[in-house]
Amino acid sequence: MIVSRNDRVVVQGITGRQGTFWTEKMIAYGTRVVAGVNPKRAGEPCCGVPVFASVRDAARELGGADVAVMFIPPAAALGAARDAIEAGVRLLVVLTEHIPAQDVMRMHALAGAAGCRIVGPNTAGLVTPGVAFVGIMPAFNERVFRPGNIGVISRSGSLGTLMCLKLVNGGYGQSAFIGIGGDPMLGTTTTDALRALEADARTAGVVLVGEIGGSMEESAAEVIATMRKPVVSFIAGRASPPGKKMGHAGAIVMGSRGSYASKRRALEAAGVRVVDTPAAVAEALELPRA
């Protein structure tokens, strides 16, 4: 889930306004976008790459594809995911939100059977600063992203952007940003992302941007307790009223588990330094700037 410069990326929905805008940004940054998909525009070029009727057609013509990213409306998301999975991509970045729950479950089942990893739904994407990005994060803004040694995990794109900005202001850069997404049923969990960063040689420490709701941070605490790399966390939602869904579809507290207090307690017990504001994260890391 850490994208490289060699990954062959196919953009589903490339000819739409958002698809075109972000494809141009990805290519300019160095991402290896090899094709786009729009069944109605097959055979036409867009953003300097060929457009195919399907990811399967693109992979067959170009000798394979590694990553697909979806700029696709919710009703068409399952079909687009099936196309990418059947084309043999190893990573599917699902930017789409509000996908019907049954479609999300089917999407995950298809990906699991094929050995394809889904990031999302409702993710802002992935960034490897100075190398490549896939999605809608401002990797090209040097005030927010610069190469370094801190891995960042976030459900939220906006909170993740703020955290990356505070890291750069504090003299750090990022080894990778992993936006796991805000859907209740995610293909990549906080625990999955932590394991990837623990195994990444460029990452010296991890910043975990948590939110109230769900139990991913509590579950992740068990993995963090076994990690060699230090983890600092900020948890959004400390002042939220109990029993309310706040922001993301997955941000709902059930009983005590999923609350701010429960998450903070579990993370601190695992040795995580939990900060009260994003501005405090750089000081809490206590790692060499790189």
C-alpha cells in the first residue's frame, strides 16, 4: 500500500472533471499513470495517456497494471471494482463515498478472493513524498508534504493534511501517507497500515490520526505494543457529544468502546504518546529530523 514510482496506475473515470484534474497532478508529480478508463471514450487520449473501455482492456494491451484508482460515482463503484480486480491489479484505491453497504461487502469479498488490497472506500489516497501519489491529497504542496522518515495514517484526508503540515512545520518529512478512509467497512485497517509502516525501511516513526467511533484504534493498540518504531497519536472528537455520529460514516460510538477516552486509554497503555492538538505532534516524536 506504499506506492512506488514503478507502479503502473490506471485511472477509472479519467475523463471526468475530478479525474482529469487529479490525473494531471499525479503525472506531474511523477506517478506512472499508464491509462485511463471510460467505456464511452475508449480510443481517445486524455492527460497524455490512452483511454480504454475497461481496466481489463488496458492491462491486456499494456502488459498489466498494478494500481487502479476510482473516480467513479457510488452506483457504478461495484462494477468498476470488479473490473479492476479481474484485471489483476494488486491495489485498488477507492475514493468513492456513499457506496451502498451491500456493494461494499461484495467488493471486499471479490478483492479478498483475488488477493487484491482495497484502500477505502472514502479514502483521500496514498502519498509517497517525492516519489508518487494516488488519489486527491496535495502531495505537490511542499508546505504539506516533503520526503522524510515519518509514516502518517489517517481516516480523514483533511485531518491527514493538517497533520502533515504540522510535521513539516516541525522540521519533519513523511516516508508515506496512508489514508485508510472513512467508511465503516474498510479494505485496509489501521492495523494493516501500522504493519506496513513497521516493515518499511524508510519509516522511523509513525503518526496515527485517530477519530472517535469504531474500534480500530483499540485493536491497533495490541499491534503497537509489539512494534519497534515509536507511535504518536492525535484523536479527533474529544469534545463530541455521546451517541452521535460525527463526520465519517464509521465515526459512531457504541457504548464505551469507540469513545475518545477508550481509544486514548488503549493507545497510552501500548506506549503511544497521545497529543491534545496536531500542533504538538512534532515535539512529541523526539526523532531525528530527516
